[in-house]
Amino acid sequence: MAFDRDMRRVVLATLLMGSVASAAPALPAHYAAMFDKGKTWVYDWKLVTFGAEDDKTGKPTRNTERGKVTCKVVDVTRRAGAAVAHITCDQELGRKFVVPGYWVGTDKGLWRLGESEQAPDADAIKAALKEPAQIAGAPNVFEKVTHVEFFDKNHNTILTGVRESPKIKGWCAYEDTANADPDGGHVATCYGPGIGIESGYDDVGGELNRLEYTAR
């Protein structure tokens, strides 16, 4: 009987050790909240739309809209060795609002797979993990200059990088294409511990507008 009890202890200990060994690494604090099922955020947003030039001032007219949007992590699963979160929001703010959609996270980084009706399968996740992350698990501050082919050699650079955000003790990933594309501009997404996406900014594209949003 004693032998049986000892064997049961050995088997139980082995199973527990195997469970610990196979447990997924913890996600970094600056995006872990995005994989917490039920987590909710409220963002204040501002959309500035630019119109034709004013005859009196010579400057483009502006129309400013403001509002708030609530977003929630509705589902979290694991697939292809990564955490997969589905975030939905109660308003549609267009492509410049990157919070809603499917997100993939590992201890190495965070990837956005965008909005779709179905969750990404294992192949889609594996493909995404081969691409540069939206933000690394352990971000390094940097700025990269890329030169592109353009008719004007003085306007052919794209800047991408990551900067620290002391306000939220996090980081902002950014891209500046204003010098290389007539429809270019500035994009930034900031990530903070316990928050995930804290704020964003995007004035790129032919829509002639600028969207800003910040978590309360």
C-alpha cells in the first residue's frame, strides 16, 4: 500500500512538472491586458477632417468631431503557440482605429491580424509571426531611415521606430511617410503596462483627416 501511495505521488509530481514546463510564457505587461478576456476600455476620440481652402484665410477648412468608443476583449484562445485575442468595439471608426480585430501575442511581440468574421487559423498565425511585430515584447528605442524610389531625391525617406513614453511608462511605435508620399503622414500607437493600446494617431491617406484616440 505504501508503495502504491509513493507511486501515485511520483506520477502526480511528474504530471505537475510537465504542466509547468508546457505553460506558455507570460505576456509582457504593455500588451498583456489585451489578452485578458472581459477587459474593457473606453477611448475618447477626435476626428479632424480637412476640406477645401478657405477663400479668406487660404487655409484648408476643418471639421472636428468628438466622441467615445468602448472596446472589449470578447474571446481569448491559444493557437500555434501564441495567444489569440478578439477585441470588438461599439462603434466603427474606420481603418485608422486599430484597436478592434484579432491580435496575436507571444513573449516576443504583438501582431495585429485585423478584423475578419472568423478567427485566424494556425497557418495565418504562423505567417504573421514571421512578420515584424507591432511592438516587441522587450522594446528597444530606435529610428530607422528607409530611402524609397521617388521622383524627388530630397523627399524620399520613410522613418520608422519606437520611442519611450514616460507618461505611461510604455512605448510608442511610429511611422512617418510624409517626406516620401503625397498621401503620407504620421502614424503612432502607444502601449502602456496594464493598458495595452493607450493611444493612437493617424493622419495618413487620401481621406484628408486625422484621427486621435486615448484610453481613459
